[in-house]
Amino acid sequence: MNASPSPRTAVGRTPGATTPAPPASLGLEARLAAVEAEMTLRLETASLAFSIDSHIDADPVDWADVVRVPDALPDPQPAPPPTPYTTPVATVLHLAHTRLETGGWCAGQRRDEDGSLCLYGAIHAVAPGPGIEHRALDVLLDAIRRRFPGTASVPEFNDSFSHPRTPLRVLREAADLADARGL
């Protein structure tokens, strides 16, 4: 053989050439036999081309150069901590308490430069809507006034402390109070 066939071109055929159909004057059996012979020739040619292509020496592919994956997958968003409460207001107060324990508490402002929040800011951050937020603030103010009568507002109470221990304790008591009230 003088030249190796191209895998896309059958031996002895030019690219793009079509096989003439068997003459219509032949009977059905003769035309089917002609088509079968043509298909057999095509399959043998394709098999030969595949056999030749599979023996061609090629440099192995270094998949590290082709496929890029991140070094590490990002951590999924953490699930909210489980809450012991089944009522929405008590759950918001509990989540605000958890948020202050993990994210930090501040006084004198709603959020400081480190991302710490005051009592009001924590409730606002975790409440799913303004209705529950206002009810949570009302229950918190009730819990504050039970221990500190005469306190005018949640921000006033929050800003009167320099350490989060008492505000967090009252926030936990407010969650218990909301749960007892079925809120």
C-alpha cells in the first residue's frame, strides 16, 4: 500500500463522494444484496481506520493541565443552630442570643467595626420580618423591666452595660418568657 488511508476517508474513495444507488431495474433481493455489500465495505474500512488510529503513538494527556478544580470546596453555609423553642418569637430571641455569643456584643451603637451587634441589632439581624421583630423587642423589654424597672427602651438597657453577661442573660430570659406565652 502506498499511502495510509485517512480515518475519515474510505480507501479508494474521495471525500464527499456518494455511493450510487443500485439500478432500479434490479429486483428487490438484488438491491438489498448491493446495499449489504456496500455497508460491509464501509464497516470494514471504518474498522481498519480505527485500528490504525489506535496504534498511533501520541503523548499522554496530563489531566492536571486540562482539568482545573478548586483546591478545597467552600464550606456550605452553616445550618442555624437547633433551637429548643417552637414558637416564632422565642426562636428569634434564641437566635439573637446565639448570634451575640458567636458574633460578639457591643454597646453604644447598633453594629461596631468588628461586626458585633447590640441587642436590638441582633434581633433585627435574625428576625424574618418586622412583625416578629417588634413582638420580640416587646417581650425583651418586658423581660428587662422585670429585672430593671423604669428602663425606657432596649437600646438604653443595652448601652448601660460594659460587658455582655447581663444583656445575654436577660435575652435568654426573654426567650423563655416568649415561649411560656406561646409567642
